[in-house]
Amino acid sequence: MSSDHLPEELFCVGLSHKTTDLSIREKIHLRPSALKSALERLRGDLSLTEAVILSTCNRFEVYAFNDRDEVRNWIARLSPDLSAGVSEKLETWEDKDSVRHLFSVASGLEAQVVGETQILGQVKDAYEAAREAGMTGGMLNPLFQRALAVGKRVRTETKLVESPVSVSSVAVRLCEKIYGGLAGRSVLIVGAGEISALAAEQLFERGARLTLFSTRSPESAQKLARVFGVSCHAMDQLPRHLPAADMVISGSGAPHQLISAEDIRQVQRLRKNRLLFLVDLAIPRDIDPAASGVENVFLYNLDDLDGIAQEHRREREQEIPKCERIVLEEAEEFWIRVTGSVEDLALHRFHSHLSDVVDQELRRAGLADETLEALKKSIPNRIMSEAFKRSRAAGPADRLTLLRALKEFFGL
């Protein structure tokens, strides 16, 4: 591994559902299509050479080197009207803790729904976006590749994801609690992305009557509709279908609100205020939060799923310590390997520096080329042999101390 970065400079800055409510998270959320330009801004604004942005419905994190305070400020500026609130909520993980945190995220241990199946794919997509943008290198490439391997290991060696779960499955469980069963219930699905597709699959299995509405990609919505043998309509047709619906599940990923409180108010007049349940799984939100104030309308968003998510966590409780041991073991091993690799790089650079100095001095002495070449190798090797021996005998902390001193003294 070659890198110009010291491992102690690695950090992660971000926020999640654990510390920040949806009203803040949705303001800084980045859609997959926006990641490339955001990474370019990070490179241009902060001169970062390596960075990965992980933006999901429940977390926003930047993994990078150096300039953690600048990255914190950059994240806060994503939502100028909420920058103070965002700054207060940002957490920072440094050094080995940032490695452990990423491995834990990739394993599904930090998710709102512990063990959710989507997060590993989201970590992979974030890494691929950064790699394609030229923003990964000697440290972040092996870090994220190992994180993906750790996530797979947790899936394989534990029962954390024995029955696949996701935010969508928790939402469906909520709907079941509301109605006591979903067979025959009319459910309108807005959007055709992964969240909506997972919800549709589980609702269909439970006998719900589905109707799909496309927002940005009619082809994807029509393909999904064919899978379940249901009808698919353009978004502007939603008001026509709402009067007969029992619930709406929306997870479009659209950059703007799709359903206003006034839309719901008008529909409720036609429904004679019959109960209507709305589940908004999108970030930013698809449904105006004010819709919850309309008579006999019950609106749930991502943060409202916490109760059922905690219930799911209790079901997986006995598996969590086993997963955490795997994550800790992998983080320790990765960190030791990286610190050793970076130290070796510094020592080899110092060896090269010594060779250059010896070469310059011996050339001044006017020695024959054969003698010069022999001494140019033997002198640095004799000086460095003890240094390499001591570095390999030292523990990780001592190796880092040696490395910092070497870099400081010789400007490596």
C-alpha cells in the first residue's frame, strides 16, 4: 500500500438518525446523481485528494484525510439556513475509530433498522461514486474494500440478517399493526426506486391491492407494475385514486415535495373524512408534514418508524455482540496493517533520502563508479537496518511515534 497520508489523519464527520431528526437530515441529503458534483466541490473547495460521501435516508458522512474542521464547515454549508443546527449535531470519528465506525455501518449495526440489507449496497455505491470521480487512493481504496468484505462476513457468519429487513419492511410491519392484516387493502405506491419496490414486494405478498405511480422514471415504474401484475399511472393521476385508497406509501427520491397538505385536505372531503394512512419513506420528504393536521389523516415518516425498529432490534439482540466482535477484530487488524505499511513507506523514503545524500557526498570525493555504487548501497543499508528492526519490534503506538518523529525531523 502506498499513501501520502498518515493513518492518524483519517477521519469521518457526519450525522445520523441517532442524533439528528429528519427535518435536518433531508436538508443536506444528496441523491446519487448529485454525488459526483459534491465530490468535485470537496476537491475544489478544500483541495482534498481522497474523500467518500455516504448519503442515505438516515445518515450523511464524509470519510477523508486532514482538514476535519473544514469538512465540518463544508457539510454545514450544504444547508445555509440550518448551518448552526447541523454543526451542533455533527459527530467526528478519528483514526482507528473511523475504521471501526465504517465497518459497523457496512455491517448494518448503525442502521435505524439493525441488520438492514440496503446499507451494504449504499456503502458500495458511495465508494464507487468516489472512485469514479478519482477521489479514492492508497488509503480509502483498501479501507472501503475491506468494509464491504466485513459487511459480507457479518451477513455470512451471524444471523443478523437471517430474514432480510429494511426500512420498507418496517413500514409494512407498521401497516400490518394499523390494520391487523393487509389482505384486500388498497395501497398506492409512489415511486419505483429500491425503497418503493421493496415495500411493494412485501405488501403484495401480504395480499394488498397495489397501484403504482411513477415520478421520474415511467419505464422503471411500468416494469415494477408488470412484476406484480398491477396498474401504473403518472403522478398527476394520484388524486383520482386517493378517494378509494386505505394508505399511501411514498419513497420516490424526488428532489421536491409531491403531495401537499391541500391535496390531502381536498381528498378527505371526497372521502367524507374516512381514515387515511400515509407513510413517507423519502428523503427529502414526498408528503407535506402539515398533512398530519388534516382530520382523520395519520402521517408517518422515517423517524416515526423508530418504535418498530427498536422492536426488531430486540429480536436480533443476541446476534449483536457477535457482530460487534467481528467489527472490532477487523478494525484492529486493518489498522495494524495500515500503520505498518505507512511506516514502511516513511522508512523507505528516508532510505532513499540517505542514498541521495551519500551519493552527492561520495561524488564530491571523486571515487570510481564501482566503489561509489557499492558504498551508496552499503552505507544507507547499514544505517537503516537497525531502524527497520526496531520499527518491526515496536507496537502500533510506538511505530506511529517513530513515524511522526521521522517525518518531522527530515520533512518526509
